[in-house]
Amino acid sequence: MKEGNAMGTDQQDSKGGISMGMRVNYRLVRVAIVLLASTWAFVAPAAEKQEDPAKAAHPPAPATLPAGYDPARLGAELLAAESWQGLVAAGTEDNGWANLTKTGRFSIGSSAVPSNPSVLGIFPDPHGTFGQVVRYRTPAGTAATIEDHRSFKPSARVWARATFLFRGTDPAGFTAKTRTPGESGTLKLIFLFPEGNKTRMDWVLTSSGFLAHGCPRHGNTAAVQVPMTSLGAGVPPPEPAGPFKGVYVTSKPAGAAAHDMLKSGDWYEFVLNYETTGATSYIHRFFLRRLTVNGAWEPWPTPVWVGCATTNGTPKLYHEIWRTGNKSGAADAEQFLFVGPWEVTSAQDPYGWDRYGK
């Protein structure tokens, strides 16, 4: 409700069959109604704040998404996307749980998401960057994590981008650690599947803070994979590169301030790229970029990245994305994962990063 718009007044006088005396009385009544309406419109905002004082702490939703984050800009090359802005208003009674789950894309493994708005819902962006976003909550002591699946038109070139903000109740911040010593605690952040879904490329958060990535051979054991490094105008990966090595939660480009993705409470974007480069060759690339610093919009000018090139292989068409997958073990602390806009496109170079490794 906006101030001053709580109640409108009829600007048209009644006509026909009304005497002058009646018209004067009618106008007096109208004045009284307007005065009451104005008083109610003035008092109502204060009452609203008393009912939900937390609303005042949330930054207002932006008029538009940050430049480059509106999926509509991709036109016919857009394969799948969600900005969350038009799905449901944040702050509704069930936090949008019903509107999210009725799409049929959200699940916990093979089970439906429980009717619990605190587990899955739409909430105001903690920084106001993306307006309203989806929040996943993983209670302590459970390995259950919410999955969001979306299929798209099979493509030989795919760029997939998802934005995440990590918050945990553990003093160490968000963590993939588990309650059982020595147990794997990996949290799957993004899966990208080729047709057949027998292999996948992925970003995976491990309990040590390593962002592992998978470069599938598509079932061809004779395929040869080598790390992608700097060629031409590209830039080298930040860590010793290899098919399953590369980026940590503290990795950063040269000149950027030190950070920890799991403790900063800021927005980051994860980008996966698959491209068929020949009859028997293809590449997988993985990019990470910080978007906000202490809540302010300050994207890194360049991402950190890693990738691998495959020859003597079997190229595939990619057709499905998952945002978050299963967690390997029960979490040792309550976790909150905020998911902002995401998109999948077949565009040639949607983010200006196609030169990396080429």
C-alpha cells in the first residue's frame, strides 16, 4: 500500500433528480468522507510498520535489474531463465512457497518440498541488488537440499549463469562441513547435463572450501582431456589448472581485495560454458566472479576460472540445468542459500569471456 493512495474519491457529482438543498448536503457528506479517508491514509502506514517492523529494514526493490541481468536482452538465444521478479510479491503469507512449488521444478531429491515457507520461499534481497530472490534453508542435522530443475532446447553451445549469496549460522560462516568426522560434505551448486543425463559438468562446494568442477568425457573412455590455459588474448587460471583443480572460495583475480565467498555475505555469480569445437572435440569452462562488496555493487572486472579441452571425444548437446543438488552428508549448522537471477543461453559470447583459454 502506498501512502496517499489508500482510498480514492469520486470526482463526479450525481446528476438528475437532486435538489439544490440535497446537493449542498451531498457535498458536505463528500467533504466528511474525504477528511476521513485522508486521516486513514495518514495513519495506516504507522499501523503497517507496527505489524511488521522488519519490513523497514529491507532495502527497496530496484526499478530494474543491474545492467546485463535482465534475461530479455538475450532474445531468441535465451534457452531458460528466471529473475523471480514477477513470480510473487515478497512478504506474502507463505513467502511464495505455493507459487514456487506449483511449477513442479523444485524437489528434495525425488520428494516434494515440504509445505514450510521457511525452507523454500521468496524473500527480499539482503542488499536490494536483485529485488526479490529465492531463499533455500537447510536445517542443521539434515543432508536434504532443495533442487531446481529446468530443461531447455538441446544446444551444442551453452552458457549458464547463476547468482548465489551464502549465509550460515556457524561462526565460520556458510560451510559444507558435516556432523560426522571424515564424511563427505560436498554441496552441489550447479549441474549442467548433456542429453542422456549419464554424465554432467558441475560446480561443487567441498568441506575444505574447494570449488571442484567436473569435465565429463561423455562416456568415451578414449577421450583425451588437458587443462585449458592462457592462449591468445585469454588470461591464465588463478590456480594450478587441471580437469578437477582450479578455484577456491578465496580465489580472486589480480588486484582484487582478499575475500571468502562463504563469509562475506555478498553476491557471486557462477558461470558454466560448454561448446562443441569440432567433430571429436569440445571444451568445458567454469567462471566465478564476485558481484557485491559489503553489499555495494562492485563486480570484479575479470572472473577467476578454470577449464579443460577434450579431443578424441564424443561431443554432446546439453539440455538441462539444476541449481543446487544433493548434499553428501548432514550439515553441522543451519544454512541459508539465496539464489538470484539465473539464465541459460546459446549466445556466442554473452559475458565477454569467450577469450579465456582460447
